[in-house]
Amino acid sequence: MYVATVETVRAYGLELAYQRVGEGPPLVFVHGAAVDGRMWEPQLGDLADEFTVVAWDEPGAGRSSDVPVDFGPRSTDTASRR
């Protein structure tokens, strides 16, 4: 049995929360609107024997930070930071 703990990573000024369990090829779950990565918790344990399973909270959802008002496609464009 695998127990996933919540971890965070900082990217582009956002704090992103995720759970990761298992060993093997990566398998990343993305949630829809009005939910967060916790919706995938039953699948994390079921697939952890064959995959490294990651369920993340998109920015503004669940345990990830909210998206700033001025955040947009150019916020992640490294060329725009020159």
C-alpha cells in the first residue's frame, strides 16, 4: 500500500501542490474545473505498482497558490523576461 504525501514546487512565482507515489514510467493526472488533484487519490494507490503516479493541483485549485491577476501566457515565456 502506498501513501501519497503532499509536496510543493515553486514555478513562475506559483506554489504548485502535488502528490507522487510509485515506481515506473511517469503517469500524470490532470483534474478538471471545480475539483483538484485529490479526485485521483483512489487511482494513485491502484497504479503505484506499475507507474510513478503524479496528481497535481493546477494553479488556483486545491492546495496550489492562486493565480495572480497579471498572470498570463507571457508569464511563462522566458523570452519575455529579457
